[in-house]
Amino acid sequence: MSELKTYFKKSVSVCKKGFAYVRVISVLLKATCHRLVGDGCYNVSFIKIGRKWYCEVPGFPKELFEHTLMVGGAAKFLEYYSRGEDKIVATIRVATAKEEQFFCGSRWHKISSTLTGGAFYKDPSGFFEEEIWLCPVTLFLLGKYPERILIYKINKNYLHCPIYLE
């Protein structure tokens, strides 16, 4: 009887996770629509649990929370700018090359990307030397892997200088 109960629990868990993947489709569609009609500005929340940073994706199923873990350069970037806080909100802009020339916050240029493999970004100024990897969850926030990401504010702190032009 114990084996049957264990099997049933595992089956329910697998079904919940399977349905969570289906629910993710609506989150992706919402992000894509926002990309088409939005202004390219996003407030992205991150939370630190223990020693790990996670991205809080609105509408993303809780059963898939482990997919929002920030790793490598992204986690180090968040740790550096968190200034000891466990929750941060980064104000970012998906920008064009023209917009970028007047910007002096943190810049990230896409080096490479694949649909299911995520995207690698590098800071062209060399201020933050490590590459960051953004996983496919980025698609659920931004609707795509942008060529340029500008981060001009984390919580109430402007990065480098507070210049921002629309």
C-alpha cells in the first residue's frame, strides 16, 4: 500500500508540473504583447533566498520557481548592486543603439543566444568584466532576448549617473 501511495504522490507532482508548463504559455504571450505595445521599460524584481538570487516573474507558475534561479555573472551582478538587501527591483530598458549613446548606466550587449539555451551578455564598458547568462525565462519577462539592455536604476539607486532620455 505504501508503494501505491508513493506512486500516486509522484504522479500528482508530475501532473502539476506538466500543467504548470502549459500555464507558462499565457505568460509568454503576455510578455510578447507587452513587447509589441509597451515602451521598452521594465521593473524586474529579484529576491535573495539564502545565498541564491531568484527572479520574480509575474504569473510564472510557482511549481517552476527553480527555473528563475540567477546563476553565474547575473547572480554576481545582483549581489554587487544589492548593497546587502535581500530584495531588489531593477529598472531596465530594452534599447536601440541610438538610445544607448546618451546613457551612462549599466549596459549589456548580447553576444549570442538560442531560443532554448538562453543568451549571453557582456558589459562593453568593461566595468563589470564577467559575462552574464540570461536563461529562457527572460522570454517570459521581455518577450525576446534584446540586443541591448540598459539598467539605470536598482531600487532607488541610479547606476553610475542618473541620465535617462526617452
